[in-house]
Amino acid sequence: GWTRRRPSRIGPLLVATGLLFLAGGLQVAPWPAAFTLGIVVGESFLNVLALALLTFPTGRAGTRGERMLFAVIVGLVLPGIVLPSLFTSSGDFCPGCPRNLILLADAPAVADAFRLLATVLAVPIGAAFVVLLSGRWRSATPAARRALAPVIAAGLLLGIVTLGNEIPLLFGALPSRSTAWTRVRLVAILAASLGFL
């Protein structure tokens, strides 16, 4: 995508999404530096993927609403991923994991408070994401709808699945821990990637 459509930013955004996805997987690495990078990056790839979905085919936000939503999505990385990792020891991730190199204090309650804040903010942001994508579909011409259909459909699926993951977290449930829910999320992420192709 990057080499065939150089004027578009979608290719670089998808490459960044893939690299962040892989970096987040370092949470299972046995080395402290790699493990720490993995927990800091977390699932930030979803933020970059959301930008690509919102701005397809140019990679540039076309409306003020899209620009505002992406700024808020990026802002969620700090309370949702980076700040909790400052207060989460490796033992909170898994027994026997390497040491978290950026740990300021072993304070699981503080980390949980930041995660809860991010979850509370993620629900309306996810809903706005779904609304914006739906609006793009409704306002598109018939020809544009044919071109946008795979990306919009994949984006709506990913948005709905993400909301389905976040809403139960507000009530203390952890759907992402179940194998079935993990598979549904991975299928949604794969569908989004294939939608661009």
C-alpha cells in the first residue's frame, strides 16, 4: 500500500500499526527492556489503525470532527497505557515476568484508576468513532460507497467489538480475558487490515 499509493498516508499508517502491534507482543519477552517496551506500547496500535480507518483513502482527516476525535484517541494513550505501566510491577502482568524498568512505585490501585479513567473515556470515544464512520457512509456518493465499503464495514466491526470490550470493563467484567472474545477481537483487527487491501 505504501509503495503503490505514495501520496496517501494510509501505507505508512498501516506499517506503523503493524510495528506497534508487534511491539505490544513484547510483553511476553523474557528480557526486562523488551518486556517494558511491550507494556508501554500496549494496544496503542489500535489508535493508529483508527486514524487510518477514519481518514481512508488519503490518510488525512477531512473534517473537524475527525481531527478532534483522533486528538482525543491519541490522548487516551497516556492514561490508558503509559501511566498505568509506571505503577504496575511485572507481577501484575504475570508471575515470573521480567522487571518493569520504568516502575515508579508498585501501586496497583493507582494503575487501576488510570485504566478505569481510560475505559470511561473510551466508551464515548468508541461511540463517536462508529457515528463518524456511519456518517461518512451516509454522505458518500454511490461510487464512493463502493470504494469505501470494505474499510467502513471493517471499521464499524472493529468499533463495535471495541465497545463490546470496554463497556463490560466499567462493571468489573473482563471479556478480553476469554479465548472467544480474544478471537473475535483478532478477527475484527484482521478484517480492518484486509478492508484496506
